[in-house]
Amino acid sequence: MEPSFFPPSQERNLEGWPDWSILVVDDEQGMLNFLVKTLAPRCHFVMSASSAEDGAQWLRGHHVDLVILDISLPGKSGVVWLKELREQGFTGEVILITAFADLDTAIEALRAGASDFILKPFRVPQILNAVKHCYERSRLRRENFVLRRAVTSTPGRGALVGQSPALQQLRQSIARVAPVNSTVLLQGESGTGKELVARELHALSSRASGPFVPVNCAAVSPELIESELFGHAKGAFTGATRARDGLFHYAQGGTLFLDEIAELPQPIQATLLRAIEDLNIRPVGSEQLVPLNLRIVAATNRQLSDEVAAGRFRKDLYFRLQVVDLTLPPLREHKDDIAELVAHFIAQLAPSLGVEPLAISEPEMDFLRQYDWPGNVRELRNLIERSLILGTLNVSALYPGVARPADGGAAPSQPTDLHTLEKMHILNVLDSVQGDKTRAAQLLGVSRRTLERRVAEWNSL
Ligand SMILES: Nc1ncnc2c1ncn2[C@@H]1O[C@H](COP(=O)(O)OP(=O)(O)OP(=O)(O)O)[C@@H](O)[C@H]1O
Ligand SMILES: [Mg+2]
């Protein structure tokens, strides 16, 4: 793989995205050449790869802001690879390209986490526009953390569902710890609600009106994490064409949530410890110390003491972080809460999916209580979401080969697709049927009324 760098300076005044690194993956050399030629003068760096495997190899060692990905690749398909990338925590933008105008593929692509979807053949303005949209979206996401918090969290009241002794105790600890300014370490298996608790701690703290800034330590590349966290001065390293604020800066006055803290590279562990002890940071390449006014909440699904014992995590940082240590119970230890959680997720998800709520029978609920929930509350939430889409409790996913207890295993109804379609794709469908809403609703598998309601919602935004 030969990387393609920014070309000579006379082309630099094109409109573009000078701080973006882009990876293009396509098995057609002609398409790669076209994309590299179009994008390279407009961004920091373009790398091309002709298979998912080559692309994955590049991503392992490098920071990438945008992946432009062909769907039909030899070996692993673009969609399959994208799903894997998202599971591995890749949070960058992804534009999928394909020669086949197939609605199912488009839906699957969006479900897999694509930001945009364009059809071949396309012209230069189309791809530039798509990249521009991704760039704008990512910039807004980065800068407007306050808005993000307002959208995603329900401060203070009822965020955490469950009346079991374990949950009552957790709630009491949160109420006690939230107003105090000390650093909090959240430990618990995956899906137990660590991020939810972090948001709750923020919402109940004196900094509730400030930003809540989540950082996934596992998803930032080790070379860039210092500048991501602390920011950098102009010219601090190759490619730092201008000064940039770090995530600590965006969290000032609020809470910085360091998720997956066990994955923090060792050299940064030392820097973070100093920042917490001295309450100031120094952006990379800068002389200036910036005083900190924020609260740090860290989380991990590993046993951090084991990481310390294994020499992978600094002991002094561990002690510094676990001034207050909250451990979240796995769902199998508070199964009393399952019924309430199920009701909560149905009430929360049905309206946003545009489907009818689901009635769960007692035998079905017993099924749910017998299961061990290795993926904890997230697994339960996902099950309810799938079941709402299918219109029937989808227990067969938990117990392969077992019929539904309620009616002996009726075939599930067709999935409803509307919830996964982003506006653009609904518009694409409408386009493909010349604006015929009845036909578009049929293709999308929803009622015409639901479709109209969704369109009206956008129009009122
Ligand atoms: N007690 C609860 N009440 C309501 N929702 C919950 C509860 N616990 C977890 N959830 C929901 O379950 C999902 C998973 O929770 P969250 O993302 O906070 O888990 P996590 O511990 O951060 O997992 P991971 O370690 O995999 O990142 C979220 O949708 C969250 O809102
Ligand atoms: Mg989490």
C-alpha cells in the first residue's frame, strides 16, 4: 500500500478539509485513482487500499477521520467490514459507495453505521458534497458537546431503572458521590450501565449545566491521543497546521468521561496522572499551562486492579482514579429488575421506531428471567428493540431452537424498516417512485401515515 500525500502547495487553496485523514477502499484501481486525485488536494492525507484486509491493517496503526468504502469488495464485503469496525469502536465517518441501487443494501449499510451512501457512477461534486457533509457533522459533533448532552441524557430524574436492592444501593451511592468533586472510577461488565451512571453523576453534580464529554480511550489512536486529550499548538507536529483544542478543553466546567480507561497507552497514563494531581494541562507543543476546572469520571469493564498487577496500568494512577469506586452489578444479579426494564425499553423504543408497543406474557417474562444475560442490560435492550421491529418477542435469539412459549413459535412478521432509514434514504426511495408516498411507504414497509409523520417531523425541525 502506497500512501498518497498532500500534493504541492499551488493546489492547497482549494476548498477542503485540511486536517482530515481519509482512507479509500475499493478493488477497482480506476476508482481509487479518481478518489485519490479528487480528495488529496483538499485534505491532509489520503490512503488507498484495495481490500478490507489492507484497509484494516492501515486503521490499526493510524488515525483516520473518514473511510470511503466500496460495498462489493473481494473477500470481506464493505458492509460486513463496516459492522466489525463499529464493533471495534471506530467512531469516524464512513461513506459507502456501490454500483447497485439496492434498497436492502442501503438499509443494511445504514444499520451497520454508515454516515452516507452514494451510487456509482458519481461525479466530482457528488463525492465532494458527501465529504463536506460528513466533515460538517463531525465538526459539530466535536464542538457542540453541550447540545449533545441535552439530546442524549435525561438529567436527574429516572434515568436508571430498577428497584432491586442492588439498584437502590447504586442509586444511593450516586446521590452521595455526585455532588463531591472527586474523581470516580466505574467498574462493571460490558452493558451494565457505566455510561448511564456517568451521565447521572454529571446530571446530579454542581457542574450539571456544563458539558458532559465522553472519550473512548480505546478508539483514539495511540499517536494522537495526547493531542486529542490535551490539544496542540500550531506546528506541534507534522500536519498540525493550526492550533486545536483538546477534549479536556471541551469538558471545562463539566465532566470528562474517560471510557475504557484500561486501554489508555502507558505514556499517557503518566501525563493524565500529572494533569489530575496538578489540575492543569499543557497542550502538545505549547509552553502554556491551562488550569482545569472539571470532574473526571473513568470507566472500565476490566478489573483495573488485575491490570495493575499485570503491569499494564500504573498503580499510582489507579489509586488516584479510585478515590471513589463504584461497581455496577451484572444483570444476572438483579433479575428482579427485568420486568421493569422491559417495560421501560418498550415505552422508550416503540415511539422512536414508529411501531406498536409489545405485550409480554408471564411465560415469556419467565423466559427472560431464566436467561443469564452475559451482555447485561444492553443485551436486554437490544432484544426488546429487535422484538419490537419483528412484532414478537424474539427469544429464539437467546435460546436457539426453542419455540416461543406464548403461541408455540409463530413465524415473525416482516421487519419494519423505517427506523433505520435516515432522511436521505427515505428521500431516495421517494425519488425512485417519483414522490408517490403510498408506493414509497410500501417499499419501506410502513404505513403511509407513519411516513408522512416522519417527513412532517423533519420539516418542523
Ligand atoms: N439500570 C438501567 N436502567 C435503564 N437503562 C439501563 C440501565 N442499565 C443500562 N441501561 C441501558 O443499557 C445500555 C448499556 O448501558 P451502557 O452503555 O451505560 O453500558 P456500559 O457499562 O457503558 O457498557 P460497555 O462497557 O460495553 O461500554 C444503554 O442503552 C443504557 O441506557
Ligand atoms: Mg460504555
